[in-house]
Amino acid sequence: MQIESVGVKIRFKYAETLRKTLLSHDVIDTSLDFIRDENHLIIPITLSKNDARQLLLSSSSIEGFELNIFNFPQKDVQPKNLYEAASIYIPENLHEFIPKAYDVIGEIAVVEIAEEVMDYKKKIGEALYSLFPSLKTVYRKASAVSGQLRTRGLDLIAGEKKCETIHLEHGVTIFVDACETYFSPRLSYEHKRVADLVKEDEIIIDLFTGVGPFPLHIAQNHNATTYAIDINQKAIKCLERSLVLNKLKGHINPLHGDCRELASSLPKADRIIMNLPSYSQDYIDVVCQILKPGGIIHFYQFVATEDGKDHVVSILKQELAKFGWEIKEIIDFHKVRESAPREIHACLEAIIALQST
Ligand SMILES: C[S@@+](CC[C@H](N)C(=O)[O-])C[C@H]1O[C@@H](n2cnc3c(N)ncnc32)[C@H](O)[C@@H]1O
């Protein structure tokens, strides 16, 4: 479809300078396509001819422009990705820095923005907003995940300041506070994968449950009991909110506190989940206290890509030996996701028990 609109016609030689000037004043009509003839580019704008003339005459570097009404083709395709949505706002030499990845957690998006395009952070936020009409909020990652609670700083770049949201993950409804708790939609497959391994009537202990995605997936399909522990009270409050949002087959006991301090009050488990990859090796004493001999652990670690399985197995063996336990059988080792350049977030699944004499 063609739309009549004010446009600026200019020889190609001056077109990039004109585009940058119009961009910096936020007056390009992004719903319309540019027009080209043999020698000229014609850019659709949102200003009247008079306002545009005043703006362009004040810029000495723009020469020989013509202001007129032109018929512009309307953009009929929605941008397919963040690159397409954001590139219209960002100079071409910076396009390589447009973020390729982002997380959508319910109505909240979280994106990492490189220093090179930080001046365009609001535009990137708006571009994400335009891609997902259901979004209410876009945050920029303002720091890495850190500290015992595994949370990060967030900087609002579009929409309203909102932290609480409801996220859907393979049919499970998860209440998340994106500002004060850890939650990564990149683990959705892993949450479901572990849940699918659970057998009826198992007792599971999730030592570092966060907002409880593993227990919620487990309880959705299995008549099992999960003790879901987290030291972050807000995370446990989120899990409690999720309990009433889902129709669960199994049972979940949300427990706020340090898993080591709670260990003596827990029953013996058939399976223990340890998704605290930087520190899980420091909690093997807790596992040996509460896992039934012959039980299964899901032991998560960050590991250099080249070290892989052997390295994770040797850490686990070494820690178990301190408490007289050993690996009886390795069930599986796999990459959960890339966590950094040449580093993976990995899961080792093993049957462990007291050392045989
Ligand atoms: C990686 S995050 C949560 C992972 C969660 N299982 C998931 O898949 O989304 C690890 C969690 O461990 C909690 N945590 C850290 N140390 C803890 C401890 N000693 N006892 C209980 N929870 C702890 C943090 O508060 C954080 O929510």
C-alpha cells in the first residue's frame, strides 16, 4: 500500500548525513519505506514541510534537499527480530552491537546492552516493546548475577517499573519477581527434563529452588513430594503464589532458609537437585546427610568447555570422598546452556552412596 507523506529528497552523496540528522531528531516515519531513484534517496518524515525546512536549514552540512509530498510504500512486515526492529534507530556502523539475545519473563523483558550502543538503550527498549505487544517493562542488565541470592541490577529502559510477573513455562504458571529473585527462562527445558525423570511417590529435595520451577514442573505431572528450599524469602513467597496458580498432582513444601541449617529437619530424599552452579560443590555434606544411599543427584556446575565431564566428575568424587560417599553410577552428563565464552552450565546426574568397604 502507498501512503502520501512529507519526504526529503536528497542526492545519495548527502543521504547518510541527512539520515543521521533526521534520526537524531527522531523525525523519520518508521512505518514507511525509503524511496530510491537513480541518484536520490527520499526519506519519509513526521514533520510538516515548514518545520522540516527550518530543521534542515539549521544544519549546514545538508545541501540540495527537496521537500515535497511523495507516495511511500507502507512497511507491511513487522520486524522479525530485535536487529530489524532496532536497526532503524541506530547508525549502520553500530549495527553489529545490537543485542542478539534477551529474556522474556512474563510481561518483562531483560536485555544486555553493549557500551557501544548504550546511547540507544531507550530505542532498543522500545524496539523490544514493539516486537512483543504483551510486554509492559523492558530492563537492561545493569550488573552480572552475583551474591548468594544470585540476583542482578536492572535498569528500566522502556515501559513501567514493574518487577512481579507471571511466566508460563511448558504449561506451568510461575510467579516471578524479576528484580529480587533469580529466574532464567533459558532453563525451561532443563526444568521440564528433570521433572520428566521423576517417578511416582518419590521424595525430592531442591536445595536451591529459587522461585521453584523444578518443584512446580515435578508436581504438575507426578504424585511426588518436593521440599523446595531457598535462602531468599522473596523467592519462597513467589513459589507460594505459584502454588495457588497451578493445578498440581504432587505436593510441594516451600521452605525459607539456609539448606544446611534446615537439613536436620528434612526427610531422606530419593533425589536431590543442586542448581547453584558456582557453589554446589560446597554443599555435598548436606547431600550426604539427607539423600538415601543409592539416591540420585543433579549436580550443576559452570565448567570450561574443554574440561567438560571429567572435570565435573572429579569435583564430585573428591567432595563425596570427604564424607565417605562415592559415585556408584553416572547416569548422564550434559550441557544445559552456554554460560560464558568457552564455558558451559552443565549437569551431572549420578547415583551416589556410602563407599563400599
Ligand atoms: C541459580 S538460583 C535458582 C535456581 C533455580 N533452581 C532455578 O532453576 O531457577 C540459586 C538459588 O539458590 C539460593 N541459595 C543460595 N545459597 C543458598 C543456601 N545456602 N540455601 C538455600 N538457598 C540458597 C539463592 O537464593 C538462589 O535463589
